[in-house]
Amino acid sequence: MTPRRARTPLDVDAYVEGVLSGSRTVLARAITLVESTNPEHERLAQQVLTRVLPHTGKAQRIGISGVPGAGKSTFIDAFGSYLTGLGHKVAVLAIDPSSRVSGGSILGDKTRMQRLANDPNAFVRPSPSAGSLGGVARKTREASLLCEAAGYDVVVIETVGVGQSETTVGEMVDFFLVLMLPNAGDELQGIKKGILELVDLIAVNKADGTNVEAANRAARQYEMALRYVRPAGAAWQVPVLTCSALEGRGLDRIWKKIREHAELMEKSGERQARRDQQLLSWTWALVEEAILSRLRSTPGMRERIARLEREILDRRTTPFLAAQEILSAFLGPSS
């Protein structure tokens, strides 16, 4: 068996030129670079990102989540293919904090996105599986910027995990879409108030065959639920649509609503304001993450934290006093 030849290392210029020219190979290598925790790679990655930053910001950023079984992979495959058919270039990224070993379900999702995976105008990329959600989110943001610089004008960010990942994705996209099932039921299956507050469109998928009436009924239930959590006077009234990713129906209406939302946000200035706030929030999230990481790695701090946590649970100290002791040990006594 012939051993694999080591790839020639790229310098900053080669990465930048490759990404800006739309090379999928160089883009993939650049994303691998930003995912690396090697300090030298991190330094190089930030140089590349700084150089390509002026070429970002023009893409439509779409977050997609959904309850288990809603057919996210099939939907993204169909929707992305619909968009490339219109002449768009589509990148699909994922946030998956759920697996440190197997790589998470996005690896399976990629095999189910056969059309997009083989489409020259599409780019499907798994997220790194190891580390905290915050770390994964940072890598996904940076990968998104690289995709925009490479000419992808629609960037889809998929949530593979549950819970906090929806909020995290909502803080890095222009439009947040949630897929639901036709059999909503009395509990409005799987939907959370937090998601309703974030969502810009609900799409009831699998509205085909014998599910059509159930999908229409579920859509009406979601419309009712939205009335309780979204103000009636808001500039954007969240639409609830039905679609069938399997049959390709309703995808045009979803894209029309995304475009309407983009035009409304652009006209009001809210689109840029949201992106500006996202950049600042991202910056401070990185600061907080770095401080917490450094605090925990300070010699003797793990033992101190463990002791204080026991004292808190034993009701021998208050959270405030414990926090004060941790900060004092980390920063020194306050004057």
C-alpha cells in the first residue's frame, strides 16, 4: 500500500488567494485550520480571517433547527438544491456539541445530503465535535466567514444538538427557521417557548400523502402558539408554512419569505444593527470563555472550586461569598 504523501503546507497568501478564488479544496483546508487548537494554527487562522474579512457580509445567513424526526437533512438537501438551481452558491455548516467521540449525527446527515454533497455550487461541512458549545460556535462563525469570502451567498447553519445550540445559532444568523412535524398534538410537539421567541419562520415538513391535513392542522396550532409569545405589533409577523422536502413542494414560498424578511430588515436598518450586535456579543463571549478557561487552569484553583462547591451545597457558604473567594484567589484582593 502506497503511503499517503503529506500535503504541502500553505502560507497566509495561499490560503487567502485560494479562498477568494472559490477553491473548495483550499476552503476546506482553511476551515480545518480555524478548527485546530494548535497555537501556531490559531495564529495563522486569524491572519487569514483578517485578510478575508472585507470580502464577507454579503451572504444570507440562515439558521435551521427542528424537532427530532422533522426531516432536517432531507429538507436542507432539497432546499439547498432548490437554491443552487436558482443560481445561488450554498454552504451548509453545523453546530453539534453532542458528541466528542463519534462526530455526531452531522456525519450521517452529510451522507443523506447526496444532491448537495455532489453539487459543484454547494459546500457541506461537519462541525468539530469536541469541546464546549462555545468553542464549536466560535469555529462555526469563523467557518461561515470563510464560506462567505469564498463566494457562497447563502450560508445555512444547522443545529444538530438541542437546547442552548438554538440560542447560539440565533445569535449568528439573519433568519432562523424551525422545522416541525405534522402531528403537533396537544403539547405542540417538541416546541419550546425560547425557540418561539427566536424563530422567524416555522415550516411544518412532511406535508405529503396522508399527512397533508395533519400538517395544515399543526400549522394552525403553531400560529395560535405564536400569538402568546410574539407581539402583534412587531415589524415581522412570523409565518407558519407547510412544505414537503420529499416532494419539493413549498420550498419556493419559504425562500420568498426569507427574501421578504431580508428586505424588511435591510430597509429598517435592523439587519446591520443585528450583525453589529452579533459581532460585539461574539467578542465578549470569547473574552468570558478565555477568562474562565484561564481561571480554571490556575494552579490550585480546581481544588479550591471543588471545595467551595461542596460548601455551597452543604449550605456552609453563599454563592456570593464563594464567587468572591474565587475572584480574590484569581485576581488578588480588591483594594
